[in-house]
Amino acid sequence: MDYPYDEMYLGSVQNNLGFFFQIALRSLRLSAKEVQDAFLASDVPTQIEMGNPDYLCGKSGYELALIAFPDKLTDEIIKDATAEPFYPEAEYWSGMVIAFCQWKLNKPFSMILAHYPLERILSDFHLMHEADITKMAEQVEETIASFK
């Protein structure tokens, strides 16, 4: 199977999108739909899909969030969001899942989120967060295939 970029970058992309979605949903208090729409409208997904190293590992999740939310993300919000201790929540997990699914399935983020929206991924947290992440990828892949 072809992957959009080398697996050595996957952990970095997962962490960065985890931070991206946690800061957007928790710190900015935006809805899942608002965050999904802003993410897809930004340059972030396209650059990751193209394997741009700057977006794979050269920018932090907070820097990616600044690209998607330039008018909403302030220094104060970033300072509060990065204060220790950091506890990954469902929002962070959703970013890791989205990154893994895009890499594993080699499908555009827009296709994944059109068929398996962020809100649904978040609702799967309690049931699926302790399972191997490949189970989520299989579930997403089956859902996308059912639309063909």
C-alpha cells in the first residue's frame, strides 16, 4: 500500500493534530463542526497530504492551529493551553485518529471527515480510545466504502 509520507513522520503528525484539535475544541470552545470546517478550509490538511515536511514535523500543533484560526488564537490562549500539566483528552485522541486514518488509508482529510465527521470521532472516544487505533481506521474505511 502507498502511504502519503514516510511512517517516521506519523507520530509527529498525530501529536500535532492532537494538540490542534484539543486547543481548537477545548481552549477556543468551538463546536466540532466549526473546527472541522476551519481545519479543512486551511492549508494544513493539503500540506500534510502532500507530505510537506514543514507541516509533518516542522510546525507544532499550536502553530498549525494559528494557521487555521489566525483571528481567534491569542498568545494568552496558547499560554494557558500549554501550561503544565497537559492531559490529553478526547479532542487530542480525535486528532491522533484523524492523522492515522489519513496516513493509513491514504485518503484526503476532506473525504474522511465527509463520511466520518469529527463529531462522530469524538463520540467514539469512550468506546474506542483504549482499542488499537487500527480498529478506528477499519471502522472509518468501512464507512467510506459504504458510500460508494
